[in-house]
Amino acid sequence: MPAERDIIDGFRARSGALRADVVLGIGDDGAVLSLPPDSRLVAVVDTLVEGVHFPPELPARCVGHRALAVNLSDMAAMGAMPAWATLALTLPAAETAWLGEFVEGFAALAERHDVALVGGDTTRGPLTITVQLLGIASPGAWLTRSNASAGDRVFVSGTLGDAAAGLAILETDGLPRGGPLADRFLWPAARVDEGRSLVGIATAAIDVSDGFAADLGKLLEASGAGAVLEPDRLPLSEALRRRYDGPTALRMALSGGDDYELCFTVPEERVPELMRIVSDWPCACTRVGHVTQDRGLRDAAGRLIDESGGYDHFPG
């Protein structure tokens, strides 16, 4: 069993990207970071708890990847550039093999997104991982949930429902050898570059983590608006369509969590500009509705769409 100092040294050895703006990193009571001139600091934080956010049998490499990916997705929704992370790791036991795999999963994704791990904490208890991610934005050049206006078009990146399907497969079939649906849950991607490309064009944005209808509802509530959604336009992958019947696939797309796609709004007159930008994206971008003055999320026939099917830590 490694001692706490050994755990810290393991993270120091694989601390993500090597950034010149890290003045003082892992090993002291705090990190010292250098912000670019005339910039703004963007901070996000997420916690993953075993048995709540991921199954106990999930490989440690996947847990490490997910712990950073969910924060990268929040940063993407802000249109900001991720830069530094801190990690608080609560462990039931310090197992060398598990920790090595966790570090590999975390560090590989951090290096891919030029993120440096600059500090954190370790303690004993039920497996819980908290990551704080810090990023950079230019003054006024970030995205929020609160600026959508009536007439804006609603878009979503990628496909919806795959991660919920992947989790269902894990829960019924056990850990699979692979496959597109399981991989969407095991190895979530964050649309960081896509989010940054939306700054100055999108009026509002949110990442789809708790379910598309629920997260779009949060964006609309923050904007004091409603929307008409066209469910038949929701982007569904071929893998999802092959695995499930139409109503089940649509339910997963509307209420399944862990997609980590971007939902955003764009004024109608700027849609051609958006189309030029998304032509360079590695994923699809689909118009799925439009914003209205009247509150609530409705279909084209005016029927209310249930926004309550998304994930809620404290239902009731």
C-alpha cells in the first residue's frame, strides 16, 4: 500500500500538460499561476461518487478520464480555454494498481487538452473524486445560459442518448469489451474546441449532462424564455437506433444523462455563419427547435414536454 506521499509523487510524475504559466505547482500548500494580461479566470468544479456517478466495476482508467471530462464539458459550455486543475481524491484504500490506472486516464486527457494538474488533496473514505478546473477567457468573451432570446434557433452537437444506452448495457450485460454506446459512457468527450468557436455567435449554451430536455429547460429558465422542440429532429446515432426501438431511443435522447454534448442558441440571421463554423467540427450539429417568449418546453403541436426526466441528486 502506498503512503500519502507516494500517491502525491505519482500524480506529480504524471501531472498533465507542462505549462509555462504554472509558477508553483504540486507539492506546496497552494499553486501559483500566471494569468495572461487582460484575461478572466473561469472556474468549474464537479464531484464523482462511486455508485452514484459510475458503477463500482468501472475501470480506474475510465474513472480518471471521466473525472476530468465532466469538468472539461462545463468549460466547453462556457466557451473558455481550460488550463489548470486541482484534484481531491477520497479513497477507501490506497491500491497501487488502481491509482496507477486512474492517473493514466486522468493525465492522458489532461495532456490532450493542455491542462496541468497543480494541486489537490487525498483522504480516506468512500471513493469520491472532486476536480476543480480553471480556465481562461477574454473580457466579455464567454458563454452563459442566460441570453437566449425569442426567435433564436436551438442547436445540439453530436448525438443524444448514447451514453444512457451505454450505461444500461453496463448494468445489464456487465462491462463490455467495447462498442460505440458503451464507449460513449466509458470515455466521454468534451466539446472544448467547439464551445470556444461559438463565442460571439451563440447567445446561450449549456452542456448536456443531466439529460437534454432537463438541461435545455435550465437554459430556458435562466434566459426567461421557452422553446418549441422538434423531437423528430433530435440526432440519434445508428448504434442507438439498432439497439432500441424508436420510442425507447427517443426517451434516452430526451432524458438520458452523460452525453456531454453542447446545447446552444443562435440568432436566425447568424445561422449561415454558424454553418460555416461547424463544417470544421468533428461531430454533427443539428437544429432541433427555436426559442419562444412563452415559458415552457413544447413540441410543434403545443404540448408540454416533460423536463423532469433528467438526473436529479435530490428528487422529490
